Amino acid sequence: MSVVATLAWAGLNMRPGLWEIATTLNGAPVGTVKKCYLPKDVNNLEASQHGAGPMANPHCKTSGYQAVGDMVTFRTTCKEHGETTVSDAEVVFEGDRTAGEIRSDNGTTTSFESRRVGDCSVSSFGK
């Protein structure tokens, strides 16, 4: 979507930099990864929560986006391989820390906690 570059949102309370992200699935640890978020990546992350931008899943539609303070909530409906999954997300952005939960109608709950661990200069998300 070429329109994405011109859209303006309030901005996530998330500082660019190197982030360590720990994920669980239904309470069981999945793993920890490090990702470099440049300013453009933070903007693209926010755009994806609106269903737009290069990080958005083309098989999903986003609805019900709300931002109250540092908390963001939204719903995604994904249609892939003949199946539809509806997920509700709730994420808190606190500058150098984020935490969130995604509950899907298939019974899975994905939780994550992330923290900024330093600076970086090469995006983990390509160009």
C-alpha cells in the first residue's frame, strides 16, 4: 500500500533499538530472540496494527484498533488455507519495555515480554 507512508498515527511509546523478546504459547516458553527496530520499523509495527504497511499479514484484516495511554488493542481475522482464525491482541508499550497477549479463537494464547537492551544500526526487518 503506497498510502501507508503518508498515514500518521499517535506513535507507539517504543524506543528504537535492540530488543530482546521472550515468547510463550499457552504458558510454555517458546524462546527468546533479539530484533533491531530502527525508527522506520517502529512506524511499520504501528502500521501493521492498523492492518497496513510492510509488516502486515496480507491474509489478515485488522479491526477495532484502540489506543488508550500506552495500551493498544485490536482484532485480526486471518483467512489462510481455507481456515479463519480470529485473534484479540492487547499490548502495552512503555518506552523501553513492552508486554502483550494475543488470544485466538482456536484456544491458543501467545504472550510476550520484551525489553530494549541497547542500540543497533541494522534493521531485523530488511530494507
